[in-house]
Amino acid sequence: MNGEDRDAVISAVLAGSRLLVAIAARSLGAVADRVTLPQFRMLVVLSGHGETKLVTMAELLDVNSSTAMRMADRLAAAGLVLREVNPLNRRESLMRLTDEGRRIVDQVTARRRDEIAAIVSRMSPVERRALISAMTAFNEAGGESAEAGTHPLGWPDA
Amino acid sequence: MNGEDRDAVISAVLAGSRLLVAIAARSLGAVADRVTLPQFRMLVVLSGHGETKLVTMAELLDVNSSTAMRMADRLAAAGLVLREVNPLNRRESLMRLTDEGRRIVDQVTARRRDEIAAIVSRMSPVERRALISAMTAFNEAGGESAEAGTHPLGWPDA
DNA sequence: CCACATTCTTGCAGTATGCAACATTAGTGA
DNA sequence: TCACTAATGTTGCATACTGCAAGAATGTGG
């Protein structure tokens, strides 16, 4: 591809990246006094993953198991997750969201979707359809290398 | 806008957001043993801002001044930034990148641009041009609300 | 000179993070 | 059944990030 195209597309994508990260940060503001960002990542994983054992959680978040351990302790103390020994394998301790924990995830997710919706609502229908296909193509092109990456999940929804 | 469009565009944008965040995280991997992510954010600000005093830095990073203070201490100890009293106002202590600090910023930035370039190179020229205009429109639509946000800078380039 | 604002700095407390060592539990082969 | 190994969770230790609050140093305006 020629250099002009290359620079233009990279600039546009980088700018979009900044905007999206800012949106993600803002969407967390409402619950910032209840959970930290790493804690919220853990809640998100539980939300989409159901009951999860500690080692799996650590892998999904890409953190050391001791880190996941203590985060889980704090979230349990805050009443946002429950921890219980797996009766089928007493080495494992499974954790899952409480109703309160799920409420927090839903609240943040709704806010972020609203923010994105507010932005795209200011675009024309033509631009909007173009954005859908362009982002879809971008995601597909990036999906191949992303699967080979070191961050399979966890980061995405923070 | 109708619900179908709305869901499709939000899904596409959210997926793109995950991909971009994963790219940003990977691009930091090469220097993860030298600087942490918050430290890298500080280096980026210095890279684009030149000499900066502590309070300004804290505002740009959206952290408490005591946090910025200690981060600056550690980066200075690591030889990545220099701190010196402003001779024109001895209350202020200005900090700036060392050559080594700038090298790290350049290294990460180059890697991220390469990753994005690799993705868009897998798209057809038509898709690429569509991505430029779609992302540009998205950024413009989001720019208005972004300026009213609480994270003017700092986050974007992390 | 005095009162005030700005700026940096430090003490304190809580959270996040990784490494290494350890105990418990499960599985496996002799 | 018994020893060996693997998987899993847990804890100790050290470091970094974070904010609040108090204090010291410096500049500004009267």
C-alpha cells in the first residue's frame, strides 16, 4: 500500500483507539468508588464465563495466580463474588458473581453502550453502515494475529 | 436509528475496541521488564510535551501529584527522565526525557504502528479507504463529547 | 513585612503485581 | 496399596500504583 494511505489509516485508527479508551475509562467512573479497574475486569470475566476456578481466572486476566487470589478475596469481602470449594474436585475453589456483582457489571456495560450509541447517532445512516462494514473488516483482519497474541481475554472489556 | 443498525454498529465498535486495546497491550510487552504501563504513560506525555512540571504532569495523567511525584522519582532513578529545578521559578521542578527514555517511547510506538499496519495491509484497498473515512467520521462524532470528558490526555497513548 | 497561593515533598493506608515456597488434593504407575 | 508426580490454592516477601492530608519551600500582592 502507498505511504499516504498507510499514514492516513494508522492515524485514523490511533485516534479512534484514544476515543474508545476514553469511553471505557469514563464508563467506569460511576462505580469507581466501589471497584477498581482490575477488580472490574474480574467481574466481567465472571459475567461471561460463569463459575470459574482460580487458575483459569488468572490466565484469563493474564495475572499471577497469587494476584487473582487476593483480588478474589477482596471482592468476596465486598460481597461481589462468592467462593466455594468444588465438590467434584476439592483442590479447586470456584467463584461466581453475586447479584450485587452482576448489577455493577450491567451498569457499566449499559453506560458504555449508551456512550457509543450517542456517538454513532450523530453520524449519518450512510456513515454508520460504512462504519459497520469497515470495523468488521478491520476486526477480521486483526483477528488472525490477535488469536496468536498473549492476551486472549480479560483486557478487552476493561 | 433502528435497533438492528444500532446493535450491529455497537457490536462492531466494541469488538474493534477489544482488538485495539490488545494491540496496545502487546506493543508494551517488549519493554515490560523496564517500565510499567503508568510509567510509560508518563514517558509518552513527556515525549509530546517537552519539559513538564510535576503538577501539570499529574493533571495530564489524571493522577494525584504524590503519585506523579513517586513515578518521576523511579523513572529518574532508572535513568529515563531528568529532573531539575526551574531557574525561573524555584518552586517548580521540570522533568524531561533522557535519550534512553525517548528510545523506549519510539520503540513502543513503532511496534504499535507496525501492528496496525500489518492488520490494515490484510484489508483490500477499498476496505482500507472505507476504514479511513468511517473512523474519521466516528472520531469527529465522538470528539464533541470527548472534549467534555474527564480524560483529556494521558490515557489515549497508553 | 504579612497573608495567601502555588508547588513540591513526605507520611500513611490500601490495592495490584510477581516470584518462590508450601500444603492439599488428584491422578498414575508399580 | 504406596510412592511419585501434577495441579491447585495459599501465604510470605518485595515492589509499584494510588489518593488523602499535612508540611516545607517559594513566589505574589498588598
